[in-house]
Amino acid sequence: MPPPAIRIDQTVNTTIAVLSPQQALARADAFRQRFAAGSSQRDRERRLPREEMTELKQSGLLALRVPRAFGGAEIDMVTFSRVLRLLAAGDPNIAQAIAPQFTNLEKLRLYGSAEQQARYFAHTLAGGLMSNAAAEKGGNFIGDIATTLRREGAGWRLNGRKAYSTGSLFSTLILVTARHPDGGRAAVFVPVDRAGVHMFDDWDGMGQRTTASGTTEYHNVVINEDEILPVPAFGHRRTHEGAFAQLIHSAVDAGITQAALEDACRYGREQARVLRDSGVNAATEDPYVLQTVGEMAIMTHGAEALLERGARLLDDALEASYHTAPDADRRLAEASIAIAEAKFATTEASLRVSEMLFRLGGASATRQTLNLDRHWRNARTHTTHDPVAYKARAVGDFYLNGNLPPINTKI
């Protein structure tokens, strides 16, 4: 008997709007303000943003990268990075929870059959959300993947246990990475209500507390042939997949930085006390407060500028790739390097700006009721995804020796 059809959450509107770049940015900014209003309390209580995620599913923002040929907006990378940065400024947990949706769509674009593309792009346009399950405790390279597919009759069975299944508790599908018996690895589209799928809300990180990044388990799950997405020549064929994933991480870090700067300015205007030695009447007149905020703003906007530069180069590289330009491979590599620079800058900015805000407030700024430390906790947690030292190394090797970056999803 075939597995049940994909179930889409009944609270999701099945006529999702296709947004223009201007509409997408306006909607993202509205969500930024909506999410920011409750982000501190959700973090403090570790309360998952279920209502907010439902609204986001209905907004059209989660379908921004669906190709035009399949009825989507196929929004450019610059606009996309701005949208994600705005959402992250409102709540970086929500931005991270939806990140797998976009990386999965790019995988589908690169590796999916025509039938799979039609099916799963339609799923996205109907308001579905795809999370992912790739990481396993102890390693994340093909030799370390213990999750397996095995043939059984006309179908397959999936077995394994995944850690950090980001966004899984909000999703309708999970894209699960598994070893394929024919060699290499595959990604498997698994409906969350399929028998044998178990999801756990056991993520207990100090930051990014409400991303629903818990454990998922797959016990003899029935899989159809057309739910398996082979990933050919993994690590050998240069695509935009790695740069795109790192663009998303950079945008989340940039959003955390923006939120920390905004909270610092708000605190400086409304609550910061005046030091007796300053000789001024308000904290907003203190030259060292002004210097601190100035440095924070410079780092914030410098990181944003590198983020947009990387996104612009990725747009150019994709255009060359679509037209099979002779220099397409090099342009993809150059875009990867530019985004590696952005990731380094957004990592440093998010950590430094979220820490520097306490220079404005003294001991009062550390009160739990303000919860300002969530910015640093979010930054420190999210920036551990990929060691930026390897990005700096790749950047240096490119400019000094002319070597292209490695082909993976980390650079």
C-alpha cells in the first residue's frame, strides 16, 4: 500500500501570494516589527513561535525562491538576503527555523526530476514548510552518516536518528539525508505524519532557543521511489548550493547585529544613566557613549554591505550559470569567496555588537527583565555552525594563491 499523501497544515492558506521584491521587503519589515514585540518573552519562556510561523506560512515569503517556471517569484538574491535579515532582526529563531526551506528549494532546483520539482514547488506555493535533517551526533560527512535507505519490494525503508533538525516541529516535510545503497548519499522527502517519524523538542542550547532544532528519528519509514532525491557528484560539481546556504547564515547573523544595535540605541536614549565624571546632562551626550554606538553602527553596516555584495555576486554567477557562460564556474567560486567574507564579517559583528551594548548600560542593562543578553546568546549559538577560520583561510588562499574554494556547503 502506498504511503499517505503529503498533509499540509489546515491552518495554511492554499492560495499563497506571489510577491514582488517591493512587496516582499514591505511584508518582511512588518513581520520584523511583529516578531520583535514578542521575541524576548519567547526566548525567556522557551516558547515556540507557532502562531508566528503559521502567519509566515501564509505570507508568501517562504516561497520567494520558487522558480518562475513553476509559478513562483524566483526573487533575486539581494532582495532575498534583505528579507531574511529583516526577519532575523525581528526574531533570529524564526529566521533560522525557515532557513532549511530555502536550501531545500535550491537542492530541488539542482537535483530534482521534473516530476519532483512540480510536486514540491507546488507544495511550497500551497503554504508547506520543509525542514531538514542532515546532522548526526559525531559527524556530518558521508562516511559518518548512519541513516540508511534500503530497498523493500517496490519501495524503500528509511532508518536513522538525526540531531539539530531545524524547524521540524513547524514543518510539513523533512528533507532527510541518508546513505544510498548504490553509493553516495540522497535526500529524502519525508512527510512529518508518515508512520515511523518521531520528532522531539529536545534542543537545549543557550541561544536560538526556539528554532525547533530537536532530534528526529525514522523507524522503518516507508519511502516511495519518487520521494528520493539523489545528490550526484557530491563535493565534485561546483554549484551555488554552498554559497547560498552561507548567505542565509550571514543574513541571520546580520539580523542579530541589527537587533542588538537597535536595542542599544533604545536603551541609550531611554534608560542609560549619566556618569558623574562625564560632565554632561544625558547619556546621549556622553562622548564615550556616542563613540560606542558609532563603532557598533559601523560594524553593523559594514557587515550588511558585505552581505549585499556577496548576494549581488551570487546573482551574477547564477545568471552566468544559467546561460552556461565559459567563466560560470569561476564566477560561482568568486561568489563563494565574497559570501565567505560576509560570513566572517557578520559573525564578528554579531558577537561584538551584542556584547558592546552593555557598555552603554552598566549593571542595570544586565537585568533579566530586559533580557538583552539574548542577542549575544543567539549570536554565539548561531555562529558556531561553521568555523569562520576556515572561511578566512579560503579567502586568503584565493587572493594570495589564486586557488578556488573547496566545493562543499560550508564555503
